[in-house]
Amino acid sequence: MDKFEDVDYWKGIVLYGLNQATYKIALGKTILELASQDKEAVEWDHLSKIYLDNYIERLKTNYNPQQSNPSRKTKMERIIDSLNKGLIDFERAVYSVGTEAFNDVVPRFQTIGTDKDIVGEKFYHFDFGKKLYLHDATFQINETSKQELTDELDARWSLLEGAFSLAHGDFKLSNDVRDVYLANSYTRTNITGNIPFLQGYQGNTCFYCGERIGDKDVHVDHVLPRQFIQHDEIWNLVLSHSICNMNKNDALIGKHYFEKLVARNENIMGSNHPWKKKIADALGDNPIKRNKSMLYHYDNAKIVLKNNYWENSPHYNRETDPFFKRLITKLNNR
């Protein structure tokens, strides 16, 4: 059996990892940079800062998509967007990198394909949120092959961005639309307190499939994805099964669901509930204005989310899906 050198394992990680985003490439550059600084035990905030600096430098002159899914931006893109717009300061950005962006990439970096056992912990081990410890193999490959490996990382980063750009279509227009919502965004709030109010207009039925929701299975969902709309306003919230919520994820809903949401909101506006003022303030003081406002948001969502429809179809409707009706009936009766 051929013997692999440390540099071969590193190249296997970079070239044969399942890169659905550029996180792994940026971490590779960060690790080599830290090795050049003779950092063996790296404080988490220092790791986060170097990683953030790599992304800032990359996106400063080359703002291309950083992941394959056109419906989303990576956490790193969102952190840098917020930093550039003055919504957070640099210290907060570093903190967000360390607590949120590292959740997957640090544990999964030393993986070839889906196999973690090939590489093991050859290049580092870590105490999440505290320190990352570089191993001898990292210093060895940095000493003998740093320029080659750095060039390879840069080439791989460009290759991924090129592939992602093809999937994203008009990326600049999508970003312009996202920026409109990001400028007015606010931190995610606990939306479960809306359940009693929403039940008054939905009963115990799921917005998406129309079937009964069990008491322990109630989810509050953003019809237009929260990742796009950047707020938790009541006009966009509905109750759903957990399975419907999780399956829909950040996909675009078909127009029939949009029209159902419009009708639901008009139902609320016909009541005397104090929250009707929230809808009027957000969307308008008459049905024509509210419909126009909601259609504006829906059309913008289509620009950003493109053809990433739920179940890959603008016509998909769980209320008319016979398989799902049988499935949810079975799940509800367990």
C-alpha cells in the first residue's frame, strides 16, 4: 500500500472535501497563516479574527457567492454584510464568527469526502469556543510547501465561486434586494409567544397542509423565509407542523400559499385585535395597499430565491398532495 505524506492528506482535504461553501478553504488559509506565526495553542478569538480577515480580504474586491444554495447566504457573508453596513462592530463580528460560523467547519475540516477517519486529527484538535491546537504535521507542511498549498487554496476558492455563480444567476441583483431587507433587519426574537394569537385564526390546523396539529408539534413559521425577510412581523408568521416547517426550510412558496397568507391577514384586519395595527403599520391601511406591499415582498423573494421552490415546483401544495395527507394522518395518530 502506498504511503501518504502529511501534505497528501492536506491536499485530500482541500481537493476532495464536500465543499458546498467556501468555509473549508478559508479555514485552510487561516491554519497556514497561524502556523507561519508559530502559533501552537490558538485562542478562539484570535482564530476567529484571522478567519474573518481572510473573508474580508476575499470579498473586498471579489464579491462572488460563497455557497451553492442560491436561496441563502453563508453566515460569513451575513456577518460581513452587517459589518460593512455598520449594524455590528468588528468585535461583534469576531464573536459571531467564533460562536456561529465555526459550528460545522472546525469539527468537519479534517474530512476527505465524508470520511473523518482517514485524516483523524492529524493537523489540529480543539476545545470549541476556547482554543485550537495545531499539530506537528501542520508546521511541517507549512515549512516545506506553504506557497504551493496557499496557491492551491486560492485556486480552489476561485473554482468554487465560479461554480456557485452559475447556480446563482444574477447575483448582484439578488444582493441589492437582500440589502434592502438587511438595512431594516433586527435580531431574531422568540416568536412562540404568537401561538395563541395565531391559533385564533388557524385553529389547530397547519397552514401548509390543512391537517390537525398536535399540541406538542406546533411550530411558528415564516412564510417568506426569515433568512430573506430579516424580521418576525406577524403578517408573515403562520402555524405549521414541524415536518412541514422543516421540509419547507428556506424555500420559496408557490403563489397559492401567498394568496392564502393575504386572505389570512385580511381576516385579522376584520377583527378588533390590537395586532391588526401592526399589520396595518407594516403593510398599509387598506386592502389594496396591503396586497401591493405583500406582492412587493413576494416578488423580491422570487428574485433572491430564484427557482428554489418548495418541492421544486411553484404549484406544489400539501393540501392537495395525497401521499402527504396519508403520511400526516398517520403521524398525527401515533
